[in-house]
Amino acid sequence: MAIYRDEDGRPVTRGLISRILSVVGGLFALMIAFLLGGKIVENVDASEIVLIQSLGGSLNWHTQPGWIWQGFGKVTRYDKRGLIRFQPPSVSGAADERLPIVFNDAGKGVVKGSINYELPTNPKQLTEMHSFYPDQESLEAGLVRPALNKSVYLTGTMMTSYESYKEKRSMLTQLVEDQTQNGVYRTRTVEREVEEETLGPDGQPAKSKKRVTEVEIEKSGGQAVRAETGQLARFGVRAFNFAIESIDYDATVTDQIKQQQGITMAVQTSIANAKKAIQDAVTAEAQGRANVAATRAAQEIEKTKAVVAGEQARDVAVLKALEAEAYKRERILRADADAEYRRRIMSADNALEQRLEAYKYGVDRIATAIAQHQGAWVPNVMIGGQGGGSQFSAVQSLIDLALVNQAKQLGLDLVPRAASGPQAQPVAAPRPGGRGAPAIAER
């Protein structure tokens, strides 16, 4: 064996051995620390409740996540929440975990579904629970499942198989969840008379009564009476969200349910058809009344139109009559006014203008007649003066007489007066044709 010496010539064997021993000791310590590391500290997950049982036997519960001191104590873990599923066997030979149920008509079946549960966080309740159920598996098998089985079984006795299949399925869920948590009910059997809808002898919907036996919950002060205290409530475990996926009935019960469902559906169909027939009759009657009302309304509309048209024609005729009456009054008033006007004009000058026009017309007519017959009355050529003068004098006298006669008929005074008044003397008027003529006095 080689001996190493230092600068002074001294051997270095002891130093090497010391270093080797130090390395080996460190490795041994690391090995011990690695082997015993799981006994010193422990990690708590957020979904866990961890119990540390110290070497002295004290129990320390940890519900908050993080690293905790173990100190070589015993560790027990519980999940804060758990799910229990009761399902049929997944493989051949496995256990059937479905829950048995019996109904009050002796029908049997098994319930498939699940339920959730939650552990308390109170150390006292946790300690009591741990003393009876030291791990999660024993907690589910010894506490939650028995309470659930009992609740399902006793809830089935409160209804028939058909009721659990149909109208009381939701009620079944509520009753199981409540009894699992707080304890099963105290029940009693009663007979009562219930009313059901059927068809009468006449084929019409009718009500009939029948007596049935039912299991009802005993109550005190409006609250359900419990046959025992709920074990889950005792330990602070909360069961919730009980869900039924299906109820698998026995073959006999299944056939019975099918038959009863068929009968019920047939009765309900018949009742529905009868009700539909009644409703159809009511609808037809209502439709008839509606048609009559519509026809009557249409006739009333036509009648109203005719009445309105008649009233319109009447009002128009009245308006026209009033218009004609107004026109008549207007024309009469105008005629009366014109007559009164003419009367007053004629009264003012004794109709002088009209009479003068008539006189002028007469004079013109006589003059025209004389002009046309001048040759017959007065010769165009006269020899001597005696014969012709007498003939002319006769013609002139005839003209004067005609003029005087016309003036008398017209009431004209053609004699000029020297002065106005009754004592005025007549003045000679010129003769027609420029010759003088005797004055014509009004007689």
C-alpha cells in the first residue's frame, strides 16, 4: 500500500480515511432522510381531509390545502366529497350494486342511479365518524349505503309499481333523499276513497269512486315523524343529488304495468274521444251560432245601408223641397217687389210713359196705313179745289176721330194747357202731316 506524504514528509493516510468516512456518512444520512421523508411532512390536497395520528395518539384534522407536519404519525385521507353509484354488474361475476325496492302492491324491482355525499369539516364530528368508519371505504359501506338502501326500500311501500313508473317518480326521488339524510319516516296504512275518471253507461266521461289502501307518513305539527334519527345527520355527513337513472321491475310487474298502462291509455283515449265529441258538438253549436250571428250581422248591415240610403234620399228630397220652397218664396217676393215697383211708378205718373208708347204705336200704325192707301183716299192729282177738298176733309176727320178715340182709351190729354190746373184752356195741337187740326178735348 502506497503511503503519501505531505511537503514536510509526513504520511497522509489518516486524512484520507476521514474524508472517506465523511462521504459515506453523508450518503447514509441522505438515504435515511429519503427513506423516512414520507414520515416527516405531508401534503394536503384541496379535495381532501387529512388526519394525522401522532405517535402519542392525538388526532389532528387538516382541511386546508398545503404542507403539514407529520412527525412520523399515521396519515388517513378522506375525500371531501364522494359519489356512490349503484349499477348493474359491468362484467360477468361482478356484484350487482343496484338498490332493491318493494312496492305496496307486492311489485319488486331494482333502482339504478347514484348519490353524492359530503363530509363535515368539524373536527369533533370527524373524530366521531373516524372512530366508527376509519377510512373512506368503510364510511361508504357502513354508513351511506345502508341508509340509502333502507330509504329506497321503505319509500317503495308508499306507492304502487305503476305510480312509481308514472306520476310519483319525482316524489320517489325526493322521499329517498330526505330519508337518507334525516332518517326514515314513521308510516301507517289507511284506506280511503278516491275518485277516478271513467266512461259512463252512455259512453260519456263520468266520475267513479273506489277504495284503495295507501301508506301515508305520520305527521305532528305539520312535520313528518321519524322512526329513527338519521345516521348521516348524526355524523354531519350530507347526502344530496340522489338521481334515478331507471327502475328495473320484475317481469311480472313489467307485464302488469304494461297492461295497466294499456287499460289506462284506452280509457283515457275513450274519455278523450268522448270529450272531443262533446267539444266538437259544442264547437259546431258555437259555429252555428257564429254563422247565424254573421248572417244576421250581414243582414243588419244591408238593412242599415238601406235605411241610410232611404234617410239620405229623404233628406235630399227635404232639402230639395226646402230649396224649391225657398226658390218659390224668392220668385214671389221678386214678383211682388217688381209689381209693387211698377205699381208705384204708374201711380206716380199715371202710367204716362206706357200710354204714350201705346199712343205713338197707334199713330204710327195709322200713319202707315194711310201711307199705304193714300191713292185710294186722296187722289194724287186733283183738278179744281172743291171736290178734292171735301174728300180730304172727310179723311182728315176720320183720322182725327181715330186719334181722339185712341187717346180716350189710353186716358191721354193731348191738349196743351196754357197753365196747369183744372181751369187751364186747351191749346190747339198740330195736325198730323204738318197741317192744322182742331183741338181734341178729353171728355
